[in-house]
Amino acid sequence: QVQLVESGGGLVQAGGSLRLSCAASGRTSGVYAMSWFRHAPGKEREFVAAITWNTGNRYYTASVKGRFTISRDYAENTVYLPMNSLKPEDTAVYFCATASFGRGSVFRLDTYNYWGQGTQVTVSS
């Protein structure tokens, strides 16, 4: 079992910044990737960014490239997502998720076997 706790969400004006954090605990030795997804009202949950735990390879959805940067602190088992130049369309509940080795593409929702409780990000215009 892996437990994930997100923090850092909040309300910000368009153009502002927030930094999300996701702390992992439990059996983290088998984690292949840690990622962020988001779920906006009326939309499906979508992939935002991922980082492979051992190699540090990063992946982003097109709409956040250049604005969001995913990183990891290996010693603290924590993944960060600084978000800059926020837009109203970034408003959503953001979820952290982990995938074990061998489960599939980092872009797919069903690859992930552990999820955090989510943190709300609201960007006002």
C-alpha cells in the first residue's frame, strides 16, 4: 500500500502561481511513476504531468507545458508541481497518483493504482 497526501491548492488570480506537493508513504519501493491528474466540473479526469521515480523522466499534457514543472525529492518521497501563469481553465481538483512497475503508460488513468484525496485549485479571471 502507498499513501498519498496532497497539499498546496488554493485560490489565485489568473497569471498567479501555486505549488502543489504530494507526499508518499508506505511501500514506495515499487513506484515507477508519480503523476498529477485533474478533474474539472463537467469534464473527465485528465492527465497533467508525470515523473518516473528512478530516472526522472518528465511528461506533460500540452496545455501546461512551459507553465508547470514536475519534480521529485527522492529523500522525502515527495513530488512537487509548481504551477505558473495559471489560467481559469486550470481550475480543477488536482490528484496525485502513483503507478507500480509494469502497469502501462504514464498517460493513462488506469495505469495508476494509488490516488491521493485531491486538492482544489481555483483560478479566478
